[in-house]
Amino acid sequence: MSLTRGAAAAIVLIATALGLSACGGAAGPAEIAIPLKEQILEPGPLGEREYGNPNAPVTIIEYASLTCPHCRNYHAKVFPKVKRQYVDTGKVRYIIREFPIGRTAGTAAIATRCAPEGKYLFLTEAYLSRQKEWVSQEVRPDVIYKVAESSGMSRETFDKCLSNQTIIDGLTEVKQRGRKYGVIGTPTLFINGQKAQGEVTFEEIKAMIEPQAS
């Protein structure tokens, strides 16, 4: 099925509004920065996609791009341990924020925001784990929709979603705020305001959580 004129035009808007950044950023050990102000905890215009205890002693904010292989590896190898050991036990409140790198990532990010809230994490991880199926330099709406379909989303909903200016503007603001907080690549984590960027390991995250999780 071909994309509607409005949805096709939206892809151009995505490219202009969301811009380009780098996947990965710093490699090796986590980069630790001075704790940020409480402003970083203010929710964006689209609301937060968060998991765990809202009153947990530790809040982790993850900035991610769905086309980023480093984000795929993080969600395959590290995030499940963080979720099982800290989020599911009420010690960590976990927030995922979009930081799309390029038009293809921007298109997929919009789709995740049109999924039911309970399916957001499912669809986010589906895009990450199935990158080989849909990631390319040229935006391919049909294969991007194929992944979205796994969440129960209809093609009509998907096409309308891509031309939803409220979502496009909201995601643009989320990314701009991330840049203000020093996000230059993905994944970037803020653990109670301390920044960890690059190939962050579970052990590094654990060392940052434990002193504050009791």
C-alpha cells in the first residue's frame, strides 16, 4: 500500500525537524558528568513512557534511536538485567525518551508514539531487535509498518500517525531538550542526573544505582 500524500510530506518534515546526530557517542567506559538539575525530570510535551515505581529512589532516563546498533545491543544484553533486578523490584523508575538519528529513525519513533501506551516498550524493542528488516538510508514506510503491525496497529492508523504534526513537534522538542542536556549520541543514560554514554555495561550501571537504591 502506498503512503498518503500527507504522510509522505511528514517524512520530509521529520528530516528537517529531527536532524542528524551520532549513534554511539563515546566508546568504552561510561562517561560520567556532573549531576544535572531537576529540569531533566520534567516530562516532555508528549508525556513520558516510563516503567517501574514512580517513587523509586533512582530514576534512569534513556535517550535512544531505533536505528542505532548500540541501542539494539543495550536492549538485548543490558536492559533486561536492569529491568529484572531494579525496575521490576521497585528500586528504579525507568524512562525512555526518543532521540532519533535520521529520517528512518524519526519515522519509526513516530510510529511508537501511535501504539497503545502499553505497547510502547514492546514496539520499541521490536524495532531495535528487527533492525535488519527495516533500517536503510532511504525511508521505507512499508517495512517500517510491518514491524508496527506486530503491535496490533492498523495501516490506516500508521499512515495517519506519520502526518500527526503534534507528535512530530513533540518528538522534535524531546530531542532538542536532550541536546540541551548534553546528549550527542545514543544510547545515553542519566542515572539520577549522572550521564553514562556509549557501550555502557550492566556492571557500570549497577555501580551507579546501588549507592542510591537503598
